[in-house]
Amino acid sequence: MCGRFTLYTDLQTLQARFQFNGLGSPIERHYNIAPTQEVLVVRNGERDRTAALMRWGLVPAWAEGASPRQSIINARGEEMAVKPAFRDALVNRRCLVLANGFYEWWRQGNARVPVYFTLRSEEPFAFAGLWEERRSATGALARSCTIITTRPNALMEPIHNRMPAILHPDLEEAWLDPTERDPLALTALVSEPYRSTEMAARPVSKLVNSARFDTPDCIVPATDEMVADQPSLF
């Protein structure tokens, strides 16, 4: 699954990498993004790619009176085509959720060690995502999104049985292509995990355990002796 992630690359670099328009002001750097917070997404507009900030935790348009606790932060890739919450979004509202890395917690006895995953290149990347919009009780238009998950690669497998679906750059345009409406073809795009040989992982500060902390200290490599003695993974 994916329950926390980071985005700290500057807007100009992100625009050059993902080729989008739509944001007129700088974005804040985030080192511990949590559900219900706003995240940066890219989608295809009428003429080109546009970016927007959306609430992380998809609320289906048909969900009457849904509360934040009922929002969906992750969607299993193999179930998107059949789940009522995702079927229409899969065909009509796909997006890229931009990130620099993400966290997963590794159980070691009674302890949970936060592990930070990035690309080896340390470059920003895109999770495959879905987005939705609905009218709130006050009539305001609210947009929300979810991150798609897939099976783990070799790096993630010792830690968790799911991982976010990271799109290889060659697949980003195919994922956003508005002319592609075949659920099976779209599901195939997120059916394989990102190659483990192109990723890196390291234990980091336990500050990330609390969503209140959102500073570069969250991604500082851990020095915990318990973690350092795990050569099989790190």
C-alpha cells in the first residue's frame, strides 16, 4: 500500500519533467504527505497536460454525505475495473500523482521501522492515480484522488505484500491517453511493479511516524542499531 510519501522537487523542474501547465504559484516542499492532505496531480486537459492540487483520499461522486474517514487512499490495480468506486474513474479520470519517494513500515519484532523508497536516480516520479470530483453539501466542487497499488517487487517484498504502482516514463502518456478506454488494457499498464534494480530503500528517522512532522529530517537515514544489523535487506 502507500500511506505516506514525499514531494520536494521544485515546480520548475517538475514542469520540465512532466510537461504540464496549470499552477501559477510555487508549491511547498513536503517530506511526510499523509492522507487527506493536498497532493500534486497531473492529468490530460483539452489541449495539454494540466496540474492541480487534490485531496488525497478519493470520494466517489455518488457517495452521499461521505466523511473524510470514508475516503479511499489506495486502489488495488487488479480490482479497478470491477469496483464501483473506481470503474468510471479508470475509464475517464486517470492522473499522475507526483512524488520523490514513499514510506513503508517494516515489522521487526514489536517494532515498526520506517523505510524510505526512492528511484536510484533520486529523480521525481509518478504514481498511477485516479481522480474524482463531487459537490459538497455547500455546493463547492471538491476534487480527490487515490494512488493505485500493485504486487511488490523484490525490494518491497520482505516488507509488504503491496506497493504503489510507479509508472515508468514510457508508460505515463499511455496512462493519461484519453482515447484509451479499455479497462483491461489500462489494468495491464499497472500490473507489473517498478523494477527493483532501479529503486533504492533505506531506514529513516522515526519522526515520520507522526504526520505532524514534515521536514527534511524525516528522510535522514536511521542510525538505529537494530536496523543496521539487517544485511539481508539493506
